[in-house]
Amino acid sequence: MIKKSFSFSSATVNYLFNADFSYLETLVSKDSAVIVTDENVFRKHQKKFKGWKTISIPSGEQYKVQSTVDTIIQQLIDLGADRKTTLIGVGGGVITDITGYVAGVFMRGIKCGFVPTSILAMVDAAIGGKNGIDVGLYKNMVGLIRQPEFLLYDFSLLKSLPKEEWVNGFAEVIKHACIKDAPMFKLLEENKLSYFQKDFTVLAKLIQRNALLKTKVVVEDEFENADRKLLNFGHTIGHAVENLYTIPHGHAVSIGMGAACKFSEQITGFKESARVINVLKQYGLPPQLDFDKDETFRILKSDKKKSNQGINYVLLNKVGKATVVPLPFEQIQSLINKL
């Protein structure tokens, strides 16, 4: 096991790489903890949950809403949870998002920790303290920033991950490479998804590299005033089409990255769109979609990242180097219409 600790403004978070799920008992006692997971994860790993108080919710982004939060809180009350209870989210991005949010509001805040079970959660969703829920078509519209006590990485949990979830997670890996890590982009170019699926040693290194990349960005800019904005690459149009068409998060981000590359060509003079698009396709991701441009723009105008009459848009100067450019809504609409 590799242990690394990072200090944020309100907490120190322990990252436990190559750990086993059973190590959870050394971090928090079963008597003072409640696990939140989803039906799919619970079914696949039922033996691991033995002896733990567990709340299981339906699987899927459509359940990342206030009514699910209310259900979890009612079950916490029924289980006798109090201010000394630690909430542990075991699952993908939906579970870590909603668990962190519940932990932030239940009894005005209790401790939490995460055991991410998907690539997407391991490299992105579980890291950085952003927790929240969706409101209608608007992704993560309600939430808070609250750091978990720990992140436990048990890579064996990925063995039961469906192929589509591997693809989904690699969208965030590709995103990190595009904005901050040109050598990692080259590594992705030179290999295929099957290479990482077959060799868990290589995969563990890749996940740790991504987790530390995102963590470094967040430690330096926890409340998204500067560099953390770069992590939104592909997410502006991505979030709009994700809920409009109920497509997987990774696919939506991929479509958003494809669009952002096209925008970058016109605004920053970016010349490597073909490389990005080829890598997305190589990992089974769609770089474009024939989406409803008017409806997408309407949703995008209510994006939580908006500022006055525009959005701080993440574009690429070159592979491995991103920039934030304030774009007025009129210009964004024009760029979308040209896609």
C-alpha cells in the first residue's frame, strides 16, 4: 500500500493506493460508520459489506437528485447516525458526489471517506471535495466543497467494471493529458484500452498519476479561482448534452472536448485537433454528436460556471497546455452553430 497525505484548507486527506477494501476497518469502526453505495456495486461485492451498516440506492445519474438525498438522510436517522458518524461512499462518481453532499448537510456536517469503484471516480469524481446533485437538466447545480477524510483505492474492484465504464472513465484520463500532461497523452496515443485492462500494475500507475495530477491542481486552487478551472475542459457543452440526451458522462465530456478543440482552432490557433480526436476514438469515445444546437445553448446559458454575459471557457494552446478564455454568449452561440 502507498499512502500519501494532502492538506486542503479545511482538512488533510489520506490517499491509500493499492489498498484492500478490508483496510477500511482500520480507518473507521463498523459501529460508527455507514456505507452508501448503489445496487450494482452492492450486488457485485456483497461479501465485502458484511457487518457494515449500508444504505443502497438505485444506480444511475438520474438518481443524483434531492429526493435521493432525503431518502439517505431518513435512513441515517433510522440507523441512529449522529455527529460522530462517518459516511463512506463506495461506488462511482454518482455515489461519491451524493455521499459527500449528504455528509456536508446532515446535522450540519459529518465526516466522510470514499472508496471509488470506477475509473472515473478514481481519477476525477472522488478527488477535490466537489460534491453535489443535479436539478432538472442542470448538472451539479446544488452542492458544496467538502474534503473527505480518506480515499481508499482497491484496484481489484475494477475487475467487475463493465467495458462501457472503462471507456467512460478514460475520458477524464484523456482530459487530464490534454490540459496538463503531454507525455501522458503520448502514452495514451501509443496504447489501447485493452493494454491497461490487461496489466493492473500499469493501470495502477496511470490512475495514481491522474489522481495526483488533479490533486495538485486542487491543492493549489481549492475554490476554483484559477488553475482548477482547467479541469472543466470538455465539460461546458459536455454537461449540456449529457442530461439533454441521457448519455454517459465520459461520452458527454468527449463530445465537449471535440467541440472545445474546434473552438480552440479559431481562438488560440490550436493545431492538434486531429490528435485529440484520434485518441478519443481509439478509446471508444465519440468526439462529436449531432446535437440540438439551440437547446444545448439554452442549457449552457444556465451553466453554474457562467459569469455576467459569458462563460470562462477552457481551450487548448497545445496538447498538454490549456488556457481559460472568457467568451461572451454571442460568440459561444456562433461557435456552436459552426460545429
